[in-house]
Amino acid sequence: MTAVPQRDPERGVALLLVLWVMALLAVIAVAVTADVRADLKIARNRVDSAQARALAEGGVWWGIERLADAEARKTLRVDGTPYTVSLDGRDIAVAIENEGGKLDINAASADMFERLFIAAGLPRDHAARLALAIEDYRASFRSRRPNARPFAAIEEIRRVPGLGPQAYARIAHFLTVATGEARVNPLTAPREVLSAMPGMTPRLMDDYFARRNTPAAPADQPPGDLIDYLTWRATEVVTVRATARGAGGAAYVREAVVTLADETHPYRILAWRQGFAESDDE
């Protein structure tokens, strides 16, 4: 009679422990790998964002350098037409905008604000509420401080109740505190700002921009009957706006508001801020 071998229960327990330890190590290895990948992704994103920021700031200094050069300034377009600048093998979009072509938030009427909000894509009823809220805020401020400006910088318009970050992002690019008057310079104003002028129509807009973009055409003639809302007075304050993307696609926008001074001080920076990329405006 053949003897049946007896199983060693301790060996079975040991094998089970080994299997459990191996499974646990595998889970830990997967978790560590996932953490490392996440950390690498975060690091790449930070490097990409830093690269985009450095490129955008380089683009701003490119624009400021040309503004400080009296000869180079003569050939610069200050109506927001973008220039393509190459730094470190990457393209940067640099636009120079005269502040005279923007809506002064201390002087523009509620009607202008409403039309600007609509041109920027806000619903008509929302645009009307925000325009009235801005008017009420200014009136309340002036009742308390009649000799002071309600807004010393465009960012301060965010204090207006109901004006959220999305609405602000849509119109910030078209606002200024540099002129102190409701009139705008049509030679440098973008379409959205000219759309804010009472009486402006799409047909008048198209006709005027066709003349403005034709060197021989008399672009200093006002579009339609809008002379009360326009001025051709030049301002020495401009915004240099540079948009850049890092190698991974991260976008960064840097804006500098600059006033052109004299030969001793060719420029002064009035504001240095982060702008809104197109994807942020949605």
C-alpha cells in the first residue's frame, strides 16, 4: 500500500503570503508610476507655461524698443494690426494699440457700454443691465468723491456689481482710462469699439474700414453722422500686447501700457498685466 504524502500547511501559508506581497508590490508600483507620470506632466506644463510667458514678455519688450526709437515709431501701426516676431525659434504675435481708439470707462455713456457688450457677444438684456450698473457705480462714486475718477485702472471696473470675470474678459481689451473723454479715435479703434458708437451700422462700419485700410482713401472723414463721438486727437499712450505659445501649446498674453515721453525718458510703463488669450474669452 502506497503512502499518501502529507501537505505541509506552513508551506501553503507562506506561498499565500508571497502571492499577497507580490500583488501589493504590483499595486504600489502602479501607483508610484502614475504619480511619477502626473508629476512629469505637471513639470512639463510648468516649463511650457514659463516658456510662453518669457516669449510673450520678450515680444512686449520688442514693441517697447521700437516705440522708444523715434524713427522706428514712424512706421509702426498702432491700430492693433499684429506683427509676427520670432524669438528662440517660435513666433510671437505683437500688436500695438493706441489708447485713443478705446472706450474710456470714466467717460463713456451707458449706451456705449451696452453696445460694446453686445458687440463682444453678450446677450442684449445682460448687456443693458451691466451698462446701467456701471453708470450707477460711477454716479455713486462721484457723489462721494466729486473730484476723483471712479476708475484709476481698467481692472477696477470689476468692482461693478454683476460684472463677472467672463464679461470682463470679453471687454477688457477695448477699455482704457487714458483719454478722459467719451470720444474715440476711429483711425485706431477696433470694430468692437466703433460698434459702441450710437448710430453705427454694419454698412457704415464696412465702408469706413474699407477706406481706412486703403492708404489713398480719406479715412479721417467720419463714418456716417458720428462726428460727436469721434476725435482725431492723438494720444501718447499705447498698449503693447504680445501673445505667445510654449512648445506644448500653452498660451500666455502679456500687456504693457506705455506712455511715450521725451528724449530723456523715451517711455514710461503705466501698467504691466497679464492679458486674456482667445480661449479665455469664451
